Amino acid sequence: MIQILLVDDHPVVLEGTKALLQNVEDFEIGVAYDSTNALQLMNERNFDVFLVDINMQPVNGIELAKMIKNLCPNARIILYTGYDLQDYYDLILSKEIDGLLTKAVMKDQVIHTIRGVLRDDLVISNDFVDYINQKFKHSTINSQTALTEKELAIIELVAKGYTNKAIAIEQSLTQRTVENYLTKIFARLNVESRAEAVAMAKDKGLIE
Amino acid sequence: MMNGIFSLLTCITAIYYLKAYFSKEKMAWPYFKNHHHLYILVVVMMICDSIVMFNRSFIHIRYIIFASFICILGSIILYLLIKGYFTYRLKKLKFLLYIILSPILLFITLYIVPFLFLKRHLATDDIAMMGILFIPFGLTFMALTDRLENLNYYINRLRYYSMFSFISAVIFTTAIFLVSEGTMQNYMQVCLLLFFCQLLFLYCKEMIDFKERKVIFTTKKNYIHQLYGSVNRIGLASNRTDLFHRLKYELSLKLTIQDVEIMVVNDENSHKQFNHLSLGEMKKIKSDYFTLLNKNSIEKYILRFSTKNKRLNLTKEELLWVELLTLYVNNFIENMRIIEELLSEIESLKNAQSYRGTWIDKLLWSMFEKEKKQLAQELHDTVLQEQLHLVREIGSQINDSAISIQQIERIREQLLDASHELRAYCENLNPPLLTTRGLDVALDKLIKKIKMRANFMLITEIERLLIEDEVLNLVIYRLMQELFNNAIKHSDATSVTIKLYQEDSIVQLLYEDNGIGCKDVQVHQTSNSMGLRGMMERVHAFNGTFTILSEINKGMKIHVKIPLGEGFNDTNFISR
């Protein structure tokens, strides 16, 4: 049996996640509503995987992860959050945590990630590579500057001074999608900002 | 023997005097309205005295009767005085009490007490009653002090009239002596007759003068006295208008003129004739007298009164009196102005303080309200609308038994969009990274987001700061956020540079853009810059400085310095 402890100070999310994983045959689920509660449960029994919410009061998930690693270096810790995962990629690099999940993911992905971290696999979205690239400034995809049609349309609108919202309306997309496109464009052009992207695109003759 | 009766009469007179005094001071008389019955005591005393004349042995009984009568009258007087004093608390009554009480006490100690205990007197009744004789003296003295000033005036007037009458009488008599013959006695008689006739004439003239022309006899001394009184009365004025009113009143009363005027003259409407007027100096132009009362940088106050239809000229004493009075009035006005200035200064200080307080409160309130309103509007327009849309969509699927995977997938995507937006609002309201990952990571994320949205080239140099104070971290984060927002919304810049570093326990934030800039004053006043204004207040709350350098079309530079380790006095400020 795989012993899993869920730590979250939102009862609705806590129960929801528990319900999600309860029917998995080889999972045994424990729940804790805050860090103190979690540490108490750790004294009573051993856990293999910890699924910890980041935004908790008064001790947040990152601090709790450190405590858990101190007490039990073999424990696998997966942080899960409603916010952007990219903000926590460096915690994976520093090996403070073993995985990351957003609260919007589906059941399969949660199970997949839990099984992954137990096999010492890194189960993570592929934009982690963009993060690594940007972090170490040696882009392996520098040559692949060809942008898709959609990306070109977007960068052209950016060059015209459209805001992301305006682009979303113009292209019948959501702002989230536009920003996703922009991230991809930035990665392709090896830049970090709209202004740089426009300059680079002009430089490479992609747009007028 | 007779003195016994007179003693009683004195006491009764004293009661009469008190009644008169009470009615003069408008006090209620606390004894019988009619007190002629007191004379019965005198009559009884007279009968006793006459019995004593025939029968010497009756003298003892007479003493007892006399002593008891005096006691009765004395206690009536005492009662009246004490009752009057305790009802009205007049100082004069207290004085009166002493005047009357001390002789009576003297009488009791010298006469009655020894008689009752030793059966003999230390002094005869007449001597013992001597003290009572001082009562009228005391009363006279009291009455005189009230009128002594007037007495002085009467004596002066008498001396003046006598001298005048005497000299003219002597001159006339000498003239008669030269042209006619007669005895010395005749001349003396003529002289005396002339003297008294003239004295009488002068008094008559004075009465007629007073009745017909309101002119009264005055001497130099009396003018000084009048000036003293006038200055006192004018000094009671509480403002300039009142002062002028009082001055006019004094002048019209003392100089018996009606045509008194105080003119306000400024440089534009000033006549040439007014330029030569100086303080404390009367100028006569035709039948009008002019003098300068007071002048300040803007205007002059000029006193004018007319002697038309009146005596030809003012006497020298009168002129002197007016001039002195105007000098005093000038002083009053000057002092009054200084006081007014000080008062208005205090008032303006008070106002400035309360104004500042309410101004800040209003600003903060309107800032928060504006933010709330904006957030509510945005949430309503985005997340709420999307949620409602999804609710409708799911609702329409309920009756439809076969829901396609694609439909659910689409609904999930829309929900993800909605939560993405909601998350953006949450991050904006309370950046979660600031508490979980610290300022450094939070700023990184903020910059990334700005780069994703802004069109300008953003150059950043962010030093890793280690600040323990959570509120200060938040302030720095908000400063950056506000600077970026300002740059996106208002600057129209193509390049923005921002540097954050620490130097000798001072956090420094440098912002520079090449946008349209603005005038310094606009930063303070326009509602668009309310964010900047709010930032300033936040920085000031941390004892920091906030400097803006900007010119139209020449970009904007902002330099913020916040000292570390300085206590933040009002922690409510942020949470408010």
C-alpha cells in the first residue's frame, strides 16, 4: 500500500482530493488540515508521498516541505496549488520538492504524478524546459525561429501596440491563451518581453 | 441724663438711615415698613428720666430699661445689616456693619456687661455711648468718598468764579472810587455787592448754559480726568468698528458736536489734503477738523468732525484732549491688529491641520473605494459573466441525456479560463508569492507579467534584498507594481528602467522612463496620479523620501529612499 498524506487548509479541496484518490486500490489516504496536524500524523505512522498545498496559514507548504524532508528524507513531496506552477520550478531544481500539481488537473494526472515521484521520475509540464532554457540562457532551439501562423498574427498585433486583451478579442481567444502563445513566442525568439520579441521578430524579418 | 434719650434717637436714626440706604441700593427692606413705633421707647425713656428726677432710687430700674432698649435697637440694626449683607454680599454693607457694630460692642463691654456682673459701671452711659457718636462720622465719610471727585470739581469751580468776581469787583470799585466820593465802608459794601452779584450771575449763567447749550464748566484738570475716563471706555472695545463707535460717542458727548465721521481712505481715492495729515495732530480746513487716526499699508483712517453751527474754535485744552485721544486710539488699533493677525494665524494653523487630516482621509477613502469599485466591475464583467454562461450551458445539458466529451471538454476549458482570471485578481490583490517565496521571487514574477503585457522595453536591475519586515516588503512590491501600472497606463514610454538596491541600510528604488512625463503639480492633483500620491504617503509612513523629476515630453524620473530598521508607527495604515 502507498501511504499518502494530503495537507490543505481548505476543507472543500481537501475532501475533494481525498474523494478523487480514495478508490485507487493501492492508495491509503490520510488528511491533515494544517502543518501542526500533519506533523502529528507523521509521528503516528509513515507516509510515502505528501501532497501539500502551498498557500496555507500560518506555516506555508514550502516551509512544511522543508520540515518533512528534515524529519523523513525519503519522503516524496508534491506541492499543489491554484496558482502558476512556473513560480515554483526552482524548488524542483533545488530538490526541495519532487513534483508539482495544479489544483485544476484531472484524476489521472494526479495518480500519474504520484506514481511517477515514487519511481523517482520527474513528471512535469514541458514548459519546464523553457524555464531551464531561460534560467541558463543557452537555448538549444535558437535556430527554430519559425513561428506558426497564429504566433505570427499575434506578434504582429503586439508590434501594433495591441494589449493582450485586445489581441484576445481580435483573435477570438481568451487572454490566457494569448499569454500562452506569447510565452511560446518568447521561448522561440529567446527573449523575455514583448518589446524584445517585437525587436527580434523585426530583426529576423518575420514581421514588417 | 438727656444723652440716654439721644442715644436711643441715634439708634433709631441709624435704622432710618439704613432704610434709605437699602432703598438707594434697591435692596428689599427686611423690617417693618412702618417703624415709628420705635419712638415709644424714647417716650418710655423720657418718663423714666422724669421719675428719676423725683425718686433717685428708681435709677437702677432706669439703667436696666435703658440697657435693654439699647440692646433691642442694637439687635435690630445688627439683624438688618447681617441679613442685608448675607442676602446681597455688598462690601459697603460689611463696612457699615463694622462702623455700627464696633461702638455698640464698646458700649456693651464698658456699660452693660460690668453692670450685669459687677453691679457697677466702668463708665457712665454717656461716655460709653460716645462711640455711637462716631457712627454718623463713619457714615458721612462713606457717603463723601463717593462724591469726593465732584467736590473737587465744585471747589475748583467756586475758586475760579470767586477769583473772576473778586477781581472784577475790585476793578469796578476802584473805578467808582476814582470818579466819586464816599466812606471806606461804602466802598466795601459796593465791592461786596458787586462780588456776590457776579458770583450769582456766573452760577445763573452756568445753569442756563447747561440747560440751553449743554456747555459745562471745565478746568484743565477735569480734561485730564475726562481723558482718563474716555480712554478707559474706548479701551473696552472688542473690535475696530466698536472702537470707532465708542470714539465717536466720546467726541460728540465731550465736544458737543454731532457731525463726527471716520473715513477710510486708500491710495486711489485719497485727496491731496489727507497726505499731510500726521498722527496726533489736528488740522483745521474751513470749518472741519481732520486728524489721522491710523494708517496701514493699504488704507488710512481719518477722523473728521465739524464745528459748523457751533462755537468758533475748539479751545487749546479741547484740541489737546482730542489729539491725545486719537494717539491712544491709534495705539488701540495697532494692538488690535496685532491680536487679529495672531488670532487669524492660529486659526489658519488649526484649519491647516484639520484640513490636512481630512484631506488624507478623504484621499485614502476615495482610493480604496475606487479600487473596490473597479474590482467589482471587472469581476462582474468577466468571471461572473463566464460563470453565468457556464451555468446556462450546463443547465441546457441536463435534459440532454447524451453529453458529448467535447462539450464537457469545452466547459472545462471555460472554467479554467474563469479560474485563470480569478487567480490573476487574487494575485493582484494579495501576491501569494510574497509570503511563500519572498520579495525576490514575487518581483521576478511581477516583472515577467509586465514584460508579457507592456509594450515598452523593460530593463530591470533587482538586487536580492533581505528585509524581515513583511509590511515593508509589501510596500516595496506595491511601489514596483504601481510604478509599472503607471508606466503602462500613463507614460506612453518605449523604454522603462527600474533599479532596486540597498545602500547602507537604505533601500533605493530608481525608476526612469522616456514617456510623455508630466508637471510636478499634476502628480499631486490629478486623480490619475492618485496611485502615485498613495505611494508617496506609504513611503513617508516609513520615513522615506519620494522624489519625482519630470517635464512634459521629457520622461519621468522617480527616486525612492526608504531607511531600513525604522519603526513604522502606525501599523493600521496599511490594513485600513
